[in-house]
Amino acid sequence: MHVYGPAHLHGPQAINPPHAARMQHPAPAAESAPIQDELHLSEAGQLMSKAHELPEIRWDRVNQIRAQIADGTYETDDKLRIAIGRLFDEIG
């Protein structure tokens, strides 16, 4: 109830103001599926993940092979036979 002094007279008012919280019966909660987290990686993200799983580059071996290629000693008949044998094993 508000009192504004003798000049403001109001008629009878309800005991509970209109903004009072009224007791309402809560609606029963509907059962829902449990919430699950999902993760979707783009194709680029999948490639980056695979790149991080690769072993470290053996730069000493890379430089050794580069030097052999430059000297013309890298490609030999034995290496060629081994490579062809592995190719045939993989194919058939």
C-alpha cells in the first residue's frame, strides 16, 4: 500500500498487489535426449592433424640423398630392381 499524503485518496485496494508472484503449478518437464558434444573437422583440419602425426624429417638423410642425386650415384641398377620388385608386390 502506498501513502501519498492527505490529498491522494484511493479507493479500496486488494491486499496482494498485481505484481505479486502467484503460485502456479510447474508443468512437468518433458524427457529429452541427453546432450552430446560433437566435433566436426574440416578437410584441411584433418590434413593438419595427420601432418602433426608424421615423424620428424631426417635432414641428414635428405642432404645425403640430394648429394647422391647431384653426383649421379643415387640411381643404381640394384635400387631399380628393388623398387620394381616392391611395385609388383604391391600391385599383385
